[in-house]
Amino acid sequence: MEAHERVLEWIHSTFDIENVTLQHEDSVPYGQRVWSEDDDDYAIVFYDESSDRVMCSFKEVKPYCFRVDPIVEFAEIHHQ
């Protein structure tokens, strides 16, 4: 699966897409800034080439990133 598709798939499986706004985040590969319309908070979801994983960083912990691909894989298994 292409990196951009993996990023978007994780976003759609994690967030209530009707209650967030997506914005390109050019500072990271295939980055998407996911804004919460309720509390003006955001997460940055992107693709990390070195680990071949989708990663996520939140506004409060910007310098830290979390691997999130396993969440998508887990969701795919349980939704089938």
C-alpha cells in the first residue's frame, strides 16, 4: 500500500472524519494535520520512511512521535 494511502487510512479509521478538518503538513512526508473542530486541537499524522510506519504526533507532545500502523492493522482484522 502506498504511504499516502496508509496515512489517510489510519486517519479515517481513528478519527470521526465528520468532526475533523484535514490540512496538508509539508514539514513531514505525506503529512496531514488533523484538526479537531470541537477543541481547536490537532494531531500530525505522517509516514516515516526509516521505519516504514505511519506515525502520529500530538500538539501537546510535538517533539514525540508514536508508531500507529499496528492500530490500523488491528482495526482491519477486527472489521472483516
